[in-house]
Amino acid sequence: MKCPGQDSRYWKPGAIFETQCPHCGGELEFFKDDTTRLCKQCGKRILNPQMDFGCASYCQYAEQCLGNLPPELIAQKEDLLKDRVAIEMKRYFGTDFKRIGHAGRVARYAEELGKKEKGNLAVILPAAYLHDIGIHEAERKHQSTAARYQEEEGPPIAKQLLIKLGAREELIEEVCDIVGHHHHPRAEETVNFKVIYDADLIVNLEENQKERASTPERLSAIIDQSFLTDSGRELAIQLFLQGTNQ
């Protein structure tokens, strides 16, 4: 069945319209269901200014419905993906507010560090929300929340969730790779992984400080030895050592 919004039988007056090219001022004729048109005067491809891309920004069947999506819409789709991943993470954890809160704080720090380190937030934020998604399965199957069990159980769940949300294959692959070893850095790591690792470390340190506070000397040693990014190290110093003699 064709989407009624794109079926010409349901079109109203104005479904075919003319507009000016924003680059050269040339005349362009658009049909309602055109995603883009090539300007004959300047040769630039122009996004349909009146098309409602709302459903296409999250629908996994958008390309089948509308054809090849323009880069602007792909960027919008991936920007909205992080919010939908956050919602699905909360649904998955249900009333486990401790894990929901942890994931949310990791995502907040990851966004801050990701911007400073020039990482890809389209990967970083979904990975942040899903980094511990395997913890319930680890508890169920192994009666343990140990890192290696989380890393073992997390990627299949993350993959299923991201497929459901229509994420690109390349994005799914990178997010699942991060989830699958987020406690164990390899010799060579991407900026995206380093950002997640450092954001998670900051939140873990915050939680540990509330339960059993470490001395400034101990925190200083952890910060010096454990962080993978300069931004993560600087943020940790601000959070944990500011006002001390360290």
C-alpha cells in the first residue's frame, strides 16, 4: 500500500508548485512527492522546500517510499535516532531506574566530550544509551553483572533495537562494536569509542564517590592513568579535583 501522503489521488491544489532556486534564483517546478530537483540554471540539487519529511526522518521504509534520501534528510534522521534510542533504552530497562539514570548521565557526558573531540555524535549517543544494555541478560544467564558478560550479551540486543529503528548498517556495526568491548580498550581505538569509555568512567567514578569516596591522591592517579582523551581527563579534573591540593 502506498503512503496516502504520497499518493497523487489524494493530492489537493498546490501539490505541484513553482519556487525559486536559493542559489541562483532560477525557476523550479516541484511535485509534492519530489524529494529534490536539479536546477537547470545552476546545476545544484535543491531540497523540496514544501515537502513534509516528518515520517521519513524516522521510518525505516522511507527510501522505499520516497526514493533515495537527500543528505540533509539522512543527517536529520540520524540526529533524531539518538532520541528514539533513548526512549527504547528506557522501555527495555522498565523500572530499573538505576540503569536508566546511569545511561542518561553517560550520554550527557559523552555528548560534551564528543563535541570537544570532534567525534560522530550519531554513533556516540546511541552507543552511550546502549553501552550497558546487556546487563539484564548477564544477570539472567550468568548471575553476574561482570563487564565481560555485559559485553557478551549487549551487542545482539543493541543490534535488534537499532534495526527496529531503521539505523544504517554501518552505524549499527560501530555501535555494537563499542557495546561489545566498552570496558576493554584495544591498542588502537576510534575517537567514538574513547569518548564512550571516558564518559562511562566519569559516571562510574561519580557513583563510586557517593558509595565510598576515594582520596584526592587516589582519584588523581586514576585520572592520570585511565582516561583515553584529553577532554575526558580535563573534565574529570574539574569534577573531582577542583578545590583540592592536587
